[in-house]
Amino acid sequence: MAVNNGVRAKQMLEARELSHAKRGIGWGLLSGATWGLDGVILGIGTAMAPFTGGASIYAAPLAGACLHDGFAGLWLFFYNLFTGKWREYIRTLATKPGLIVCLAALFGGPIGMAGYVLGINMAGASYALPITAMYPAIGAIMAVFILKERISWRTWLGIVLCITGAIIVGYAPPEGSSPYFHLGIGLSLLACLGWGMEGVLSTYGMDMVDPDIAIGIREAASFVVYFVAILPLAAGLPIFFAAFGTKSLWIVALAGFFGGLSYLAWYRALNMTGVGRAMTFNISYALWGVFWAWLITKTPVTPALLGGAVLIFCGTVLATTNPRELLNLRKR
Amino acid sequence: MKLPMRFRIIHLVSQRDNISDREVMEALQDEYGDEGQYKMSIIETHLMSLRAVGIIENTGVSLDENDNLVQQFSITDYGRDLLDKYLPSQWK
């Protein structure tokens, strides 16, 4: 009887752990789908007044990014209030891992998100999204230098595929596109650097922090840096304030909702199913972005766009996950 | 100041080898019992995630008299390293 109980207990445990990892994959996919949607909605919102004006070409997209992270942080705070975790913000900020989350926010927000928003604004969502999807590959390269991680040939192959995909996506802008198209592609690459660094820092200190709180702090810290440092420098504050009372504010708020949901799902997936797998499902947003842009803004899906997005997706899967492990979850 | 609950769970596991999920729940009652996050489902999720990232490890599993799964956990070397680095000094 005792032996049977032991065997059954082990089976139940295995089933529970498997379901935990599978839920993690679900969160990873949700993070990809909502991030793609976020990019398309943010693109619509920041194509309207007051985001169409501004003292410089940077001012409006940065004001949009600031509002986006501000709203994402606000929605996440409401969520944490609802789940009874709001006291954890201050407690977490009093610990070193909490401060590492803030540092990761600097790279992920003002560098990653600013590059991403400027990229969408100048090069269009369907180009910026697949390029920024290279960030896990960039993260892997940085991990070699910073975390002294070893990188296999499979990973390098994945990195090469990603970069090839990005070149295919970036090649030959469609007619009538923004005059800053190439700058937009460059800024999308900068976003990759910021997010890659964010990933490295996260790996370094974030295992100990509740993912729901980590992401709440990350969005709030990012908003604060935009508001006190970036926007005043880029002359973005007038646009920030002008947005209040316009329809575009609500569209950015909606994008912030999906952005917050996406990040929440992403941080949870990291914890539940492992970094490699979570990153792989997260970057499915390159494909989701093409899908949502086609569905909502009727952006045509060109063969080059689809081919490049698929290459980036395959490359990142190669770079961040052992495909055999991905198919066989039981042998983790 | 109180530790964040997840951080406190790591600390608890580091102090008691083979602590069960229920003992963790009971031990947290005085500190976090009046908060909305004090729920078995949330504490279970923390424990499973901490195990998945290698901070704690599963050291035993059994069934109680009502056929519910009871898990036991201990800290890993990686978890102890993290605590050495990041546990605030007043908790050491």
C-alpha cells in the first residue's frame, strides 16, 4: 500500500509539474500574440494627433512610448492591487534583486522600448517587429561576454538565420514609406540591444522576484525615466500633455494594456517553463505582428516579409532552445 | 521591513531542510496571513517556479490521508549562493 502510494504520488507530481510547464508555454504564446497586437495598436495610436507633430522626429514616438509604459505600469498596479500583492512593490524595491529589476528597466524601457517605438514609427510595424524579434540572439551574444556563457554551433546558426531574416525584411522599403525608413531599421536594432541586455540582467537577478511585481516595477521605472530624463531632452513633454483629452490617448492606453499583459505573461513564462522555451514562444510575435497588421491595418503580406519573419522565427528557435527538448517536455 | 513573500519562501526553505508546502503555508501565516496573496495556489506556484529555476529542489513527495499531494523541498547550492548575495543583512 505504501509503495503504491509512493508511485502514485510521483505520478501526480509529474503530472503537476508537466501542467505547470505547459501553462508556462501558454503564457509564452500569449505574450507573443499580445506583443504583436500591442505593436500594431501602438502604431495606429501614434499615427494620430498629437503624435503627428512635435519639435523633432523623436519627440512624438518617445512621448508615445512613455505613455505606453505608464499605462502598462498602471494596469499592472491595478492587477497587483486586485490579487493582494500591492505591498510587495516597496518590499521588493528594498532588496538588491528589486534594484536589478530597475536597472533592467533602464535597458528594456528607454533604450529597448524607445528604439522599438521609433522603429515602428519610422519603418512601420511589419518591418520593426520582425527585426526586434532578434533580441534573444543578441542576448545570447551578450551572455557570452557578460555571463561567460558557452554558445553552441546550433546557437550561432540560429543567430546567422535571424540576421539573414532581418536583412530580407529590411531590404527594399515599400513605396511611399517614411523617409526615415533606414534610421527606423537601425533603431529597431538598438531595441534588440536594449532588450538583450534586459534579458541578461533579468537572468542575473530576477529569479528571486515575483514576476507579477517585477514587471509592475519594470514598467513604472521605465515610465519615470522617460518622464524625468528622456522626454525633457527630446522636447517630448508638450506632446505628452497634449495627448490627454484626445482619442489617441485611449488607443495608446489600450496598447499599454496589451503591452502589460504581454510582459506579465512573458515574465511568468520565464519562471514556469525556462528561459529558452519562454523566449522562443515570446518571439512568435514576429509572426503575430504580420498577422495583426494584415487583419487590422490591411498591411499586405509580401513574400519577403513573410519569408524574413519565418527565418527570424526559425533562427531564434534554434538559438534559444534545443528543438528536441521543445518536442519532448518530459525529459527536461 | 518584511521580505517580499517569494523571497521569504526561499529564506524559509533554506532554514528547514525537507520543509513541506503546507509547513511553508503555516509558517507564513503570521507575517502574510492578512494579505490577499496569502493563498495556497499562489504559494504553490512560487514553490514550483523556484524549483523550475533551480533555487530549491524537490526532496520528497507523498499523499496525505485525503489523497492530496504533499511535496517537500530543500534549498540548492544555487539558491544558497543567491541568498548569500542578496538577503538583506538584518535577515542573516
